[in-house]
Amino acid sequence: MKSRLVVPALALSLALGASCAGPKRMSQVRFGVWAAEHDLWEEAVFRWGRALEADPDSPAARNNLAVAYERLGRPEDARREYERALKIAPDHPQIKANFERFKRDAEADREKSGEKKEPEGKTK
């Protein structure tokens, strides 16, 4: 996927990270950010997954995990994590912007490949 995906993840992580309770989770989120900055996406997924074990309601970790899944070519997982992040923080502008960009990119990819658009709310 596109390298521009790192910026939204990092921005959200830093914005929400300060409000995360617990040093263990915060260190996992930051380690994930470091891994993403170094193009170590599998490590980032692992670290954000660990952060979610400590706090399943972390919108920063869910958003960042979605971005990592995009980078790894796992759009279904990315969509699921964006939707979960938005359930937790429905008015967060960065998560909303990331998900809207994700949907636009997915639609553009479908058009390039000649696929038909799925009805809203359905995934393959």
C-alpha cells in the first residue's frame, strides 16, 4: 500500500497516546509507532495487538492497527479495526479521516481492477 499511511497513524497515536492510561500499553503503542516508522509492519501489528490486550478500547491502537493492516495488504482487517475504533471514538476527526481515505482508496482499487462495488456495509 501507500507510504503516506504512516502519517495518520503516527499523528493519532501521539495525539491520543498521552491520554492512554498505563505505561505498559503506552510503551507498546510507542514501540508500534517506532516499528511503523522503520517499515517493520509485522512488528507494529504485534505491538498494537499487545496494546489492545491491555486495553481493547484504545482508539489509537485500533486506528494504528488498521493502518498497518492496510500496509500489509489486509483490507478486511483494516476495515474491521477502523470500524471498531470509530465505535470507541465516533467523533475523532483523524480516525474518521483515515477511514474515509481508506474507503476512497479501496473504491479506486476496485475500479482499477474492474470489480463491481459491494453494497454499503457488506464486504467480501
